[in-house]
Amino acid sequence: MTRSDKHENLKNLPGIDHLLELSKKNKSFLDIPRSVILESARTALEIIRKNILANIETPINDDTILMQMHVLAKEKIRPRLVNVINATGVVLHTNLGRALLCDDALKNITRIAQSYSNLELKIETGKRGIRYEAVDELICELTGAQSAIVVNNNAGAVLLALNTIAENTQVVVSRGELVEIGGSFRIPDVMSKSGCILKEVGTTNRTHLKDYETAISDNTGLFLKVHASNYKIEGFTASVSLKDLVSLGKNTNIPVMEDLGSGTLIDFSKYGLPPEPTVADSVRSGADIVTFSGDKLLGGPQTGIIVGRKETIDQIKKNPLTRALRVDKLTLAALESTLKLYRDEEKAIRKIPTLRMLTLSFKDICKKADLLFKTIKKDISFLADIDFADLNSRPGGGSFPELNLPTRCVTIQPENMSVSKLEINMRLATPAIIGRIENNQYILDPRTIQDGQEAIISSTLAKILIKNDQ
Ligand SMILES: *Cc1c(COP(=O)(O)O)cnc(C)c1O
């Protein structure tokens, strides 16, 4: 293209107004906001201009520009937070949104969101009420605690409790419990942000009661115990039980706090999982304060729950940080409905998705695997090797570290595509399907696949493999 050709081409580009007029007459732009169409027109013209200047052959006519604008606009208005299918078998997958809410919680969210509520009104007196009161009685009933308060998440709960109880004082923690949880939550960092002075005791693998004892100074404000959550030290180890720490605290007049992390309200050992101390166990051991998450093993909305002695919780309620960490009404609505189910454990297991998936019997997993296998086999048997593999699922969310839950997976070995390419294509599909690769096979774990998703998985697989085959 000569310079004058380029000049001619640039001059002939349609104007923005003209493109906007055209888009008004085009049905496919009907639901797209004007501001987005305008932005797309600008971008489309910009791309063409660059192409012309770079001597790249570019068709310049209204129809192709309009088509390009439509593609750009669609991309702009595409929802960014979307559903994905979790075929990883990791029940509490932090990257995939942790706990799924139960139906009761969803109904209650809608009920409370669509109408005014008594969130902060005492209906009996007409005076101002306290928002946590919707759930604090229920939490006390289920945990045996004297008092409770709910905040935004457990990281917030730990920060708030430390700041309230132990600001400017030394907090004694075992070296083996100075954990990092998922990216940005590190006990030493939270400690310093809450204004406390960390006093590490013991060693990575062994800490004894006398380590806590000798660490006590005039400025000791708290003994903190942290659930190691996402890792396990094995071998030559020793740690101090909460009970022993509590009696040391009583003798020395130092309060004791436990960050349980996941925190469960039911004894999972009844369902074949390893014993995990329940929140009630920690309360019974005499801890002044116990904190745990609402969206880990509890299976509710994202919250941090603080339970403990009434005086301490009252102090926390008065801390100005509490306001900054408060939960919204939708969360409270979901939490109330989820907690209510725990009054009947059998109902909780059946209706709370996290509990249901974690306690699925191997027989039921096999049934789900069978259905998935048959559905996939019907669609793509000629394009891949499909088989079963008995593997392990992970609970996730820092709960039950190192626990392997026996599961039966469906494995896919495509004939004309690499396993890693299949994994990528499944992830980029709509809805995105997240599987995993093990032993050079694409693995689908039925534990976290919800009823009805088998057909979507199968048709997505078929689309990807058939397209690749052509
Ligand atoms: C997960 C976890 C936290 C953080 O809880 P969030 O609810 O994610 O804020 C804190 N402490 C422990 C021990 C945990 O396992």
C-alpha cells in the first residue's frame, strides 16, 4: 500500500456517529448499553487504523466493522463471576468459592433481601437492636458457649479478638502453629496488624507446657493456640493440649484463645472421617475465646464466628474494629438457616452440601461414577479411552490435612489430543469444567459433581474432542 492509499483508506473510515446509527437498527445490539457500543466502535476503528498503518489487509465496510463491534461489546458485557463445574473432588475449594449454600439458606437470603427486616430493630421495644442477635443464641446453643459474635471472615475474627484481648501485650504461640493459610493469612502478620507482640515458644516439631510457662512475663496478654489446618507434622512431635494450656492460663491469670480454622459442629468420626475437635470440645476445654470460619466445614456463608466468655465477647462488641468487620444481612440470613439445620444432625448431613459431599459413602460415589461413566461413554466412546480409577478426594479448605477420602473417578485418555490440552479446553468451556490430571489421565471426581452436571460434562467433552477430530 502506498502512502496515499493508506491516507485514502484512513479517510474513508466510517465515523462513530454513523456506526452508532447503524447499531440502533441492528437487533443484535438491542440489549447492549449505548456506552458499551460507543466504546466498542472506538476500539474497532482503532484496530482498523492500526492495521492500515501496519499494512495489514483489513476489510473496511460497515458490516464487518459492525460485526467486530458486536464481538467487542459482547466480551465487555460478559459476566465475570460465573458458575464452574467442580470435578476436582476438593469439597472446600477456596478458588472455587468454598462451601455451597443449602437450599434453606438460599430461600432465606431471598426472603430477607427483598424486604425490610428487623436487622437492627428490637421489634418489642421499637428501639435499636443488635444485628448479631439473629444468630448468637443459636450459636451458643450449638457450641455450649456463653456468648458469640459473627464477623466478615475468620481472618477478621482472629484480628479482632487479638486486638481486643491483647493489644500491646505479648501473645505466646507455639512455633509449630505459626502457620500460613492460603496466600495471605499468616499468623505472625495478623498478630502484628492487631497490635500484639508475638512471643514464639518451643520448636517447629515440639512444644511443651514448660515452654509456655517460661515465656510468661509481666507483659503476657494471651496464650494462643492455632489449628495447623493445612499441614501436619509427623514423627517426633509434641504439642500442648488446649486443656493443659487452659489450666496454665487459669493459674497465671492469662486468657487462652484458640483459632480452630475450619471449626466443625459435628463429630465427623461417626462418618468414617478422622476425629477433629468440635467447637463444643474447645469451649468445654475452657478456652476464653474460640474462632472459626463459616464457609469451611460448617458449610455456610463466608463468616468468622467468635464464641467464648461473655465478658470477652462484650469487650469485642465494643471494639471499633467490629464495625469495620461486620457481616451483612444476606450473610446473616444464610448463616441462620444453615445453623438451624444443625439442631438435627441427620438433616444437616442431608441438606448441607459440604457435609453431604464429605460423608458420601463409597457406594454412593460409585453410583455417581457409574452414571458419569455411562453418560460419557455414550457420547465419546470412539474418541477416548474411558475408565474408572479408585483414587482419593481431598476435603480442602484447610480441613483434615493430609486426609484422603476414597473415591471412584472417571478417567479420560483422548485419542487425538494431549491430556493437558483437554484439561485446558475443559477449563475454557462454558461453563468451565475443572478437572485434574493424574498419571497422564484426565480425571473427573464425582464427589463434587452436582446432580445433573453429568450431561453438561459429557457434551462439553464431546464438543471438544469432535472439533479436534475434524
Ligand atoms: C482458614 C483459616 C483462617 C482464615 O479463615 P477465613 O475464613 O478464610 O478468613 C484462619 N485460621 C485458620 C487456622 C484457618 O484454617
